[in-house]
Amino acid sequence: MADKDTLGRAGEERAARHLAAGGYTVLDRNWRGVDGELDIVVATAHELVIVEVKTRRSDGYGHPFEAIDVRKQRRLQRLALAWIAAHPDAVQGRRLRIDAIAVLGPDPATAELEHLKDIA
């Protein structure tokens, strides 16, 4: 596995732990659809949340959130609908939300973590 892939997986693991500690139930990770992959799918009693995770060692190429442009947001929306179609029982009256988590720092285990809610 390439170094960037290892970094990304470590960031996703950190994000999943953060979400679980915040009361979310992790329903799926790295779900692949026709348009790409959803990093993490979580739920609360009232919301189904699709979470895009961006991990960077530094902001040398910009803040991780800068990589989530309008095109990426639209793809996340299409993937969210595909995930729901594949898992209709998971919706159960929940509101759909798309979030982003940035993990920024040399070591994902101790890096700064920022969670933006409802980005799309």
C-alpha cells in the first residue's frame, strides 16, 4: 500500500473513533459505488450522515477541506443516494446529512481533527 493510502486509512480510523466517541453509530466504511467510495457512513437516532475524510501531513497543498469542491460534493450526494438504495432499512425516517472531517498533522493519531457538519 502506498504511503498516502496508509496515511488516508489512519485518518479514516481516527475519524471513525471520533464519531463513535461523539455518539454516532458506524454503519459502513469504505463503501464502493459506481461513482466512487464513501469513507464513513454513520447514524444517530435522527440522522444518517455520510462523512468524507481528508487527511494531510501539512497544509502545504492547502487545507484538506479545500479538496472538497462542488464537483466532489455532488459526487458524495450521488453516492449517498446509492448507499441508501442499497440499504433502505438504514434510513428509517432519518434526515440525510453530508459532513467532512479534516485530519491535519504529521501523525494521524495526534493530528488536529476538524469536523464540519452539513457541507452539501
